[in-house]
Amino acid sequence: MKPNMGNIDRIIRVLLAAVFAYLYFSGTVTGVLGLVLVILGAVFVLTSLVSFCPLYALVGLNTCPTKKQ
């Protein structure tokens, strides 16, 4: 898997995952919507850790900066 996520994209995903976790564990969002947010947050953290998003690859998006040689 070639990285296709830049640092800013990764930071935004981790921050969103933290917000989703806070909303769920504080009891602000409950039920099915809460579980969906927790699962989505887990996916965000996982994709941020590996710097690869399968959805980006599917649509041909790449936010990773080009490396100078």
C-alpha cells in the first residue's frame, strides 16, 4: 500500500475521531448513531496510522505531498 494521505489529513482524522469518542462516551450521542460514530472514528484512526485510505485509492485522490528526488 502506497501512502495516499498527507499529514494535515491525518491530523484532521485523528481530531474527528477524538470528537466522536467524546460525544459517545459522554453520553451526548447514543444508540445506533453513537455506535456508527465510534466505528467511523476507529476507521479514521486506523487509516491515519497507516497513511492509506482505500476510499482515496478508489476515487484516485492523493493528499500525500510529492517527494523531491
